[in-house]
Amino acid sequence: MSEQDYVEPATVGAAVAALAAARGSTRLLAGGTDVLVQLRSGRVRPDLIVNLRRIPELAGVRSEDGAFVIGAATPCAVLGEHAALARAWPGVIEAATLIGSKQVQGRASLGGNLCNGSPAADSVPALIAAGAVALIDGPAGRRECPIEAVPAGPGRTTLAPAEILVAIRLPARPVRSGDAYLRLIPRTEMDIAVVGAAVNLTVDAAGVVTAARVALGAVAPTALRVDAAGAALVGSTLDAAAIERMQAAVRAACRPIDDKRGTIAYRTQVAGVLAGRAARIAHQRATQGGQA
Amino acid sequence: MNDATHAANATGLKVVGQRPIRPDGADKVTGRAVFGADVHLPGMLIGRVKRSPHAHARILRIDTSAARALPGVKAVVTSDDFPRVGSEALEQGEGSATLVDVADNCLARGKVLYAGHAVAAVAAVSSEIAERALDLITVEYEVLPHVIDVEAAMAPDAPLLNERLFTAGVTPRPTTPSNIAQKTVVARGDVAKGFAAAEVVHEGRYVTVPVHQGYIEPHACVAWAGADGQHQIWCSSQGHFAVRAMCAKVLGLELRDIRVYPAEIGGGFGGKTTVYLEPVALALSRQCGRPVRMVMSREEVFLASGPTSGGVVEVRLGAMKDGTIVAAEVTLKFQAGAFPGSPVGAGSMAALACYAIEHAVVTGYDVVCNRPKVAAYRAPGAPIAAFGVESAIDELAVILGMDPIDLRIRNAVKPGMKAVYGASFREIAFVETLQAIQAHPQYRAPLGPNQGRGVAAGFWFNIGGESSAAVHVDEDGGATVITSNPDIGGSRASMAMMAAETLGLPIERVRATIADTTAIGFSALTGGSRVTFATGMAVVQAAQRVVQDLKRRAALTWECEADQVEWRDGAAYCTDASKEVAPLSLRDLASRSARTGGPISAEVSLNAQGAGPGFGVHVCDVEVDPETGRTTVLRYTAAQDVGRAIHPAYVEGQLQGGVAQGIGWALNEEYVYDAKGVLQNPGFLDYRMPVASDLPMIDTILIESAPNPRHPYGAKGVGEVPIVPPLAAVANAVQRATGVRMRALPISPPRLLAALDGEG
Amino acid sequence: MSRVRIEAVVNGEPVEFLGGTRQSLLDALRDELQLTGTKEGCGTGDCGACSVIVDGRLVCSCLMLAPEADGRTVETIEGLAKNGVMHPLQQQFLEQAALQCGFCTPGFLVAAKALLDRNPDPTESEVRYWLAGNLCRCTGYDKIVRAVMDAAAQMRAAGGAR
């Protein structure tokens, strides 16, 4: 009798147990928009595929005291249709709904986008800028960590064997906050980001930035949180000098590669450009009444 | 022979020029249409190909024994299963290849010449088992140095692909082998004298890289060998007679022993005018007697099917201050890929065809390199040559301070002139096409910051050639048109329309089908913009014969002379007033056909001459983001000298589709190779073709002031011209928007930004 | 790869078939159910020729495994016309010559239907961005966009009932 090579557990616990008990290699399957491509190319040949689609905890969005808890396997298209989420976190949502095509968004999830470990993943910089937290379950129980602690390098995460990302929590939002995500792609859709930049700001009643987080994608082996760039904006009204200081910090943080999508010089320069533009959009959203 | 009464400027046409729904359309919008990969036969096996990982290597040994032994594997082939063949030139429409090269490209013999070159193939009961079988085939290679770049391949110390290739077209004949397969020269006048008289001289070097036709349907076929030596092939191709011929010749079979059924084809653009899978599938099927399906994956399409050349275009123009171009010198260096046969010859002839330049020389080099052998791609050679020439002319316009259309009008060829490449132009409307763009509202639309407008022209010969068509009338007075040209762009609609017009039937009573190689006479490929012209001509002649036959039958019925019968609006009228007979409709005559001689049908085979060349003029507005180098196309209008648009919507579609391909070629499409000569972007993710949100509406102007009198309805070929102008139209627009001249394609954001920052 | 029993509703009909645990839904539709209208253009979710609607959501069937169809509804191009009557999108595509070779057409029609199911009055830009996941190499998209917008107008005028 051949061993099962495909299971659809009904709970997180059952999924963790299936992973832990597997004798060979395993792969989790949520939307499948990365896994199926890798299966086809032979890049992965898992002995066991664990499909997460029947686990209620992994699908859907719920509010918890102003925070949003997003099931890690929720399709991005569903997130895009969530009005409250889009109002509170337009940057995160625009990042999530830039992934691939409408077809891809019908299946792709934030969890998959994060755990696939691509340095260019669109949703990761926006989640980092948002201060999102990863909720993880595994053989050792539940734990939490900042989103930026999950990617370890191209194609790798810091998840321990048999751990599963269960949900992503976006913190409660102070008033007058706004976020934005921009990416550079040669076409208008369908490309992997050559550079991605996310900015999340809070301003006071006078429009002065009181908190800022800046994160970049596709310019390092993992998405980067650039503290110096956020610091450059704090206390400013996003005047030209502050933007330039931020851009310089962004460029200094970049450690990209030359590949078929972009060069080191190009990525570095454009990272600064996009961060500046994203900052302006986030500031506009914050001052126009960004809310919790 | 054409009926001159159907003169090109005939008015009162009832069907031609309208926009009916194509007769095969319902199948395509319901999913019922059968493409190559949709064919399913009982007992069908799945075939897969093992491909070289190396760009250039000698094959030392292939061991297929473990693959043959795997349960579920029914056949395995290598080039040992192909006979040795000679170097006769093959009919490939606008491609050019020899038999031995086509055979060696299907399965490598002795050497692999590009990463992706096929070395063996298996047929098995499932794709899973076929893939495992491929892994079990071991190939020992001796890896050799490789060369990809065209000028690197031309260098005397370049790694040689073929030690028995000597440059043709050079005297005395060289004794050292070379990667330069051929040198061609097209010339007239005395360029030295021309340049000496010029008041302004501009020189430029323009570079393009390889791009793919990008058809959405991968190559697909099913082959089924018969135990009696009679075989069948179903395939998506641009010419199933050509597929029959190539399979027969590659495998050493007789043409009559292979019957090829045309599946619907999901795009070709020239790329499906040769064979990759069909001879291999047939060889596998002959080994085991079962049908074998072979379908390329998208990766295989990029790795191993024929894209077009990359090229270097060096242009030197000499002009007077009033804009008259008095001398032109162009050098084209085109990559042919692994085997000789780039479109440099056609590119050389087309390069200056738009202009009445007295002194000109165009030198072309066909250069092999370690990439897949190129196949035709829509006006092969002309877009690359036009990128250089039309960019250079634009640079000249800037130097002279002239409007770019005025400069072209000043130098445009007109009826009665002789082209640089030798042909005489008769009914052409290039000047009118230029003027149409100048008069179009886009030409005057205001431009904002970082926006620019570019203009470019293009030319293609269009061909005629051999075609067959039959028209059958049914007993209830409907008709069917049968041809053997696969329908890529909606040609069945035009065939039905031309037959309907000639017969005097409404279009709803006419059907059009595409028959297999036994059911209709020979037709050359669907390509060269020839189907509406040449096959249309055969259709009309067949319909005219039917009309003559119907008149004869009416005369018989009325007992009058044949010349007393007139055919009008689908019925016969007796011109002898004394007869007092009612008209006989086609339905009336068809219902009694047995009494008047039997079934009513006619078949015509011809070799159409007198195809009309086409001219296109495009205007493109772009906006460039100066901080990222990203280019957006804001507006685009394409005008073209089409003769007569049989079905205007499908003619517009040809223009729009060619424009979209040209924009992709200009902005983002390219083959990316690594240092080992392996393709890095064999997929639609990183081979970036335009998507719907990348493009604006594409306005079209169909110029019908110069119909082709050699076609019964005045049609000229239209499908290829549209891809010729966009490369330079985009580059010229970028120059006007930014002040920076991009002489290398694609104008991708990193390259444009580097140029804007003064680094490029 | 093992094979599992899959029960789904395809184009309104309950079906039962065996699918492989590493087989794509696209291959299962084409090879197990003989619904060959849905096409493979790339197999990697980059061209949209394999578009289907699963539980009301537009997806690429090449990016789903066959077992994932179990318990779900799937709509393919074969289900667009009802009882032999073409959907306004199909009719508009024909009338406006919004197809040439026709290979991408099933994917475009399914994707466009998914758009109009959600947004009966899209702007040109919304149509283009929604259809960005469907590649066409023949038409340059112009007539496709017009056909979708005209079908939308036709459906709004008819009360949108479908």
C-alpha cells in the first residue's frame, strides 16, 4: 500500500502532526501559485503535500481590538475586497493585490508570499513597514515574531521543521496613519518587482511625522527594514531635505544583485526614488484621516 | 488569370468590405475548436524530448538502454533513427533552411549547437513515465567553447559551429571555414559619388537582440504510423503540405504516404513554418505503431523553437540640406542561430525600399551562433533593418530641423519608381499613407512634460505563390469553400466573403473549411501575407468557374445560348427577352444539378503572381518617467496601404497585433543568456510581452486608394507590414521625450535610466 | 504520484473522476474530463490561457492540483453558453473580431465573465488591468477591450440577468 502523498488536514494541529510524522520531504500548499510552479520545474519534489485549505483558522480576516488577524492562507483577492482592511492598511492591500494577476490573486496568500522566501515578494515590505507580526504554530506550540524575522534568505525561512505560519496580525492603528507600497516593474502588471518600497507613517495634527517605518524589497537577500530611513522622516513634514535624507539611507541599505530583472546600480537608485514617492503617498493618506 | 471585370475599384460590392461574423468563430468562443494538443486518439502515447544542457558540445555517446527497459516506455529515438539526408533547400515560406539542417535540428547528429538542442526522444504511456525515461537516457558530451553575440561569432578566432561552412557570396571562395554563412549585397548607383555630393552625412550603429514570435500555443502534434506504411499527422502549423514534405524528406518517405490534418493553430507569425516535433513523433510512432502526441512546454518553445535574429545595423545616410537623401550605406549583421538561414537577405532588400535613393548599397551577413536556429517572424529581417534605417532618418530629421513626415514624403517611392532592390512599384500609396498620419488628430495632440512623439515607416514585399481552392455548391443552394491554408488570423472569413461576393450569395450561405493534404490541391504556407491574395485569388477563380457552370446549366434549362445568360445577385437571368423566363436562383439550379450535368463544384490551383507590396506609417506617443526610465505608450496610430480590406475588422486586427508585437520588441522583449550560453528567461514571466494594461487603444487607418489590380478584389497582403515600423517609432518617440537617442533595443527601464543619467 | 477520487460540480453538472495528486487541475479538466477548451499556454500562471472560475473566483487552473477541485464548483469555457445560447461576451467577441487565432479566447472569456460578475460597469482601465493576466499575441487587445465593454453595456441594458 503506497504511502499518502497528499493530505488535507482539518486543523492546525493535524497539519503540524502530518508534517512532524512525515518520513520524506514535505511542502505546505495554500494558494499553490508558487508551489505548483516549483513542482512543474522539478525544483521541489515533495514526498508529502499538506494542503491547508480545510483549516478554518487559516482563512479569513477578523478584528481583535483594532488589530486585524489575517489567516495565512487567505487569498489576496479576498483581502482586497475587505473594506475595513483596505481603509486601515491601503499600502498592505495594494501590495497584496499587486501579486501576479487577478487569477493569481484569486489563490495567492500572504502566508505563501512570505514563506516562499522570495526577496522580491510584494507583500513583505508592506507588512514589515506595518509592523506586522507572524503567528506560528508547531510541535513546540504557538509563538509570535515580527514579520521580518521570518525570511532567512532566497527561498528560506526561519520556521522550524513542522512549523506552520497560521496568521498575520496587523497592529491596531493610531489615528492619522497611512501606508503605501510602490514597486518598479518594466510592464504595468505581471512582473516580479525589480524594486519594492513600503512606507508606513503616523503624523500629528500639524502633519509632522511622529512615527515612520520604511521597508524595501528585491534589494537584498530578504526584505529589509531600514530604520535609518524611518528615522530620517520622524519630526519632519516630509520636506525635500527629509526626503533626501531618507532616500540616502535607503540607498545605503541596499545590497542588491545584478540579474535578468535589474542591475545593482538601477535597483539602488530606484529604491530611493520609490521610497520617496511612497512616503509622500503615505503622508497624504495619514493627513487625510488615516484611521484605525 | 483574373477576371478584369472584378476591377479593384469596383463599387457596389455586397459582401467584400463588410464585417460579418467569421464562419468558424463559434467554435473558437465556445472551446470547441480543436488545436494540436486537443487531438486525442485511442492508445495515444506521450512523447518527450531530451535536450542538451550545453550551448556547444560534441556528442560522444548516447545510451538509451535504461530508458527502453523502463516499463511503460514504448519507443526511443535518436538521430540514428533518421536517415542521412542531403542539403536541398526546403520550402518554408519566408524562412530558409536546408533539409539536413532541419533534420539535425529535430535530433542532433554529432554535435549539439545550442542549449536546448534535441538529442533523443521517448514515447511512453504517461508523461510521468516519459519524464523518468528522459532522466534514464545518458549522454556523454565533450563541451566546446560557444559563441552567441553576432559580431563575436564573426571574429576570425570565434569558436566554429561547423567546420565545413564557408562563407558564400564572397569571391574568391574562402578556404577557411567561418561562422559567416553568407554575405549578400544589394546595390545601385555609385555610393562614393553620392556621399561626395551630400551636404549632410549621418552615421549610426543600431543593435537589436533576439526576440520570439510569442505565439500563445506551444507546438503540438499527434503522429500515427500505419502498419502499411501510410501515416497520419495532426498538427498546428502554418502549412500542413510543408509539414508533409518536411516529414517525408527527413524520414525518407514518400509524400503520398503521409496524410496531414490541420488542427487549428494558436498563433504562428512565421514561427510555425518549420518542423521540430512532427518527424520525431512520426519516428516514435513507427517504432511502436501507436499514436504519439508531442507538445512543447513553454520552456521548450523558448529554448528550442526558432526566434528571430538579433542584429547589428550600421547606417550611413548622405543628404542635401533640403532633405533629399542622395546616398545610403547599410550593413546588416544577423544571427542565424545554429544553422544558416537568417532573414538578412530579405532585410537587405527591405531596408531602403521605402525611399527613392539613387545611390545605395546594403551589405548583409548571415552568421551562425550557438542559439536555436531562427525561424521567420513577421516580415523577417525588415523590422531589424527598419529599426536602424528609420532611426537614422529620424536623426537626420533632427539634424535638418525637418518634420519627420515631410522628410519621408520628400524621399518616398511613388508609382513607376524602381525600388533599391530592383522591383518596379506600380500601384502603391506610400505618400498617401504618410499624409494620412500627418492629417491624423494624434499628430497634433498636445504633448506634456516627459512626453514625445515618434514616427516611422515600414515596407514588406508580400508574396503570392501556389494555392488551391475548391468551391462546392450544395443541393439546397449553399456553398462551401475549401482551401488548405491554416487560418491564423480569420482568413476563413475572407475566403467565404470572396466566394459569396463572386457567387452573389449572402455570407450566411457560405461555409469555409480547411482540408487535409489528401482532400485539396497543394497550397504553399500560410505566411508571407499571401493567403488573402493568392488563396483568395484561387477561391475567386473557383467561384467564377462555378458561375460559368451555373450559366451553362441555365442556358441548358432555358434552351438558349450561353452568352444570353447573365449572373447577378446569386441568380441567372436570361437576356433573350423573347424567352420570358423567370430567373433561376442558385438554389433552383443546385436542386436540379443531376439533370444538367451532375454536381456543381470547381477546384483551382494556381501560382499567384503580382502580389502588391505594402507600406505602413506609424506614429507613437510616449511618456518617460525620468527617475525610473519607465516608458508608457500613450497613443498609437498605424496607417497602412492595404489595397482593399476584404474584412476590415480583421485587417485592423493585423495592424493592431503587429503594433503590439513591435512595442514589446522595442521596450521589453529579449533573450537573456548566461555566461554558459544557457537561456535565463524561457518563460512568460521574464520574457516580457505586452499585457492589456501596457497598451492604449491602437488606432488604424486603412488606405485603399491603390488597390492591387492583380487581385480580383484589389487586396494586398497586410499581415506583416505592421510589425516593421514600431521599433523605430517607439525609439524615435523616446528620443523626442527625453533628448536621448537609444540605438539599442530593448529600451528597458534600467538601460534608459542609465542613458538618461549619461552613463549609457 | 497516486490517484484520488474527486467529486466536483463542473459547469453545473456533478462529476466524478480520478485525478493525480501531482496532476494540475488543467490537465485533469483536459485529460480526465475531455474539456479541452481550457488551454495550456505556459503552465506557470503567466498567460491566463488556462483560466477557470472555482467557487466563483477567477484562477489559473495550471496553478491548482486536481484534488483541490474536490467539493468545489468549476466553470470553464464550455459552460459559458447556456443551452446553446451564447453569452453576450461570446457574441461581442465574434461581432467585434476580438479574436484571431482564438487560442487565448477561452481564457479571456472566462476572465471577462469573472470581471462582469463582480463589476458590471468597468472603465477601460479597469478592463485592461483585470485582463492583464491574459496574454494575447494576435490582437493587441484593442478589440478585446471594446468587446468586453460593449458586452457589459449590453448586459446592463438587459438588466444584467444571466
